[in-house]
Amino acid sequence: MAPASVIKFNPTSNLKASASQLIFNGSYCVGVQISKLGKIITEQSYQKDELDVKDQTIQAYYMVLASERILKILKENKKNAQLLFEKTINLANAGMIEQTDAKKLSIMVTTVDNALKATERQIEQGYNILRLQLGLESNKSIILSSNIEDMAKKYILQTLVNDTFNIQNNMDFKLISMQSEIAKKSIDLKKTSYLPSLAAFYSYTEKLKKPVFDMTPKHVVGLTLNVPIFSSGKRLSQLNQAKIDYNISENSKDLLIQQLSMQEKQLMFNYKNLFDQYLNQKDNVEIAKEVLDNMNLKYQQGIISSLELTNANNDYLTSESNYTSIMLQLLNAELSLRKINSKL
């Protein structure tokens, strides 16, 4: 029997570096695709918010232009009424007509003046809203270079709505379509949990103090394969839930398509009705102005009373107010049609 021998192990010290590279992982691949879709949906959300801000700003702009038109008409009307009142009061003081006629005209002047002051306050409020939409300070002055008639010629009279509705341009449709695409990719993501993952690795070991007996290589290269085997039904449950979420997303998309189609038809219906009213009211303004001019002439000739003149003046101001209101509503209707097509 050979005598026992002792193998001595010297203290060792190692310097080790390693690196790994993922070769295949289904969850990672699908996750990258979902992250790209997430970036797109973020950009689309920003575009939708930008569209909403533009819509609100243009509406505030139209409102100020409409009020400015009414103010201009009231100033001109007050000037004429004041001049007529001064002539009438002189005739009344000379005893040529009764003082009652002068007093009746003074009521007309006061009524126009009150309407003028109310319109000025409305304009100031409109400018404040416009400053807010534009992000300007409250004391910042704004000068509008256009008038509401210019806007009507640009968006109504010269280019009547000819664009057909393309739902692919609608921002709400784009957003829900992208959400549906993400839900579809989520199904693929859950399916990848059944797939194995493969990674390569490399390891380098530099031994500063080597033992007497050492067979460990410096360089090690290999592959790591992870195969999912059992998850107690968790993966299947998550996959089924992803499919349900996708079906819900598709149903919401179909519902939105129907809603947008109905909305576009309703907007077009409103636009055509308002356009017909716009043409009729435009004729009414011309008639009311002609009647008022004739009444002014007849009053100065003593043919009609001041009450008849006051009524004619009120009819004219009402027709101008209605005409401006219809013009504003028509511009906003045209704006809504452009917004639903994302063409602001």
C-alpha cells in the first residue's frame, strides 16, 4: 500500500471579465415594435392637441371680427341718428314740429348708444379670450388686419366646401387605430412568452496567482438557452386577456367610424342650411337698408312720424345683427368641417 501524499494548493487571485449578447428574445423584439408605436401615438396626441388649440383660437378670432363689424355699423348708425336728432330738436325749438317727435328720436339715439357700449365690452372680452388662446399677456395690444367679410370671401364664397370626407385624415381615427395596433402587438408579446430565449456569452479570466494544478481555460465562449416549460396557466390567461383587449379596441374603432361618418353628415347638413340662411339674410340687409334710407328721406319731408323711422332703424339693426350672426355661424360650421378632416 502506497503512502498517502499531500497536494498543496497555493492561494489564488483572479481577474475576470465577461460579456453577453442577446441573440433571440421574442419579448424584446415585439417590445421594440410596441415602443415605436408608442412614439407615434404620442406624436399624434400632440397633433390632436395642436388642432384643438387652432380651432379654439380661430373661433375666438371670428368672434372678435363679428363684434367689430357690429360695432362699425352701430357707430355709423349712431352718427346718422344723432345728426337727425339734432335737426329735429332744432325744428322742435323753432315750433315747426312737436317736441314729442324729438323726444322719440332721443330714445332711438339712446338705444343705439347702449348697444354700442355693450358691443365694445363684448369686443374687449373677445380680445381677452384671443390673448389667452395665443398665450399673450393681458396688456398686450392686438391689431386684426382682416374683417369678417374677408374671411367669408376666403372660406365661403370663393371656395365652397368641396372636399370629401376622408376618415383616414381624422386625428381621433388615427389615435384609435394606433391604439388598436398596439393591442394587436400585445397579443404577439404574450405569445412570445412561450418561445425560448438565446444568448451568447464570453468570459476571460486572468489568474494573477495560479495554483500548482490548474486546468481552467482563460477564454470561455458559450450559449445560454432558456426554455419556458410550465407557468401554471398564467401565460395562457394573459394571452386570452390580450385578445379580449384587442377585440374591445376593434369594436371601439368600428363605433368611432360610424360616429365620425354621422358627425360629418350632420356638419355638412348644418353648413348647407346656414349657407342658405346666409344668402337670404344678405338680401334682407340690403332691403332693410333701402327701407331705412327711404324712411329717413320721408321723415325729413314730414311724410312719416318719428315712430315709423325708429321702427325702420330697429329693423335695419336687427337685420345687420342677424346677418353677422349667420356669417359667424357659417364660418364656424366651415371650420368644423375642416377640423374633422384635420385641415386647419
